[in-house]
Amino acid sequence: MNEQEVLQKIELLEKKIDAVYESAEKTRKYFLAVIIISIVAFVLPLIGLIFAIPSFLSSYNSLTGL
């Protein structure tokens, strides 16, 4: 192998590494978005329950006469 072939292979490897890096960054951003959406989908109903349960218990207690 001469020097020119080695340089071409190095350039090709650099291009492939850049492509892998871009793909990894896209995947990382996708997973981050999925995690954030999952947390929001879990936390928002919990916050709603904090307000709904006392209201429900108040209505229930008024119906039972306790």
C-alpha cells in the first residue's frame, strides 16, 4: 500500500465515523424526547389525582352522611 491509498482509506474512515456520530446523536435526542414524554405522561395524571381525590372524597362523604 502506498501513502495515497492510506490517506484515501483514512478519509473514508473519517466520513464513516462522522456518519456514525450523527446517527448516535439523532438516537440520543430521540431517546431523550421519549423519556421526557414518558415522564410528563406519568407525572401530569399524578398531579391531577392530587386535586381529584380530595374532591371525590368530599363528595363521597357528603353522600354517605359521614
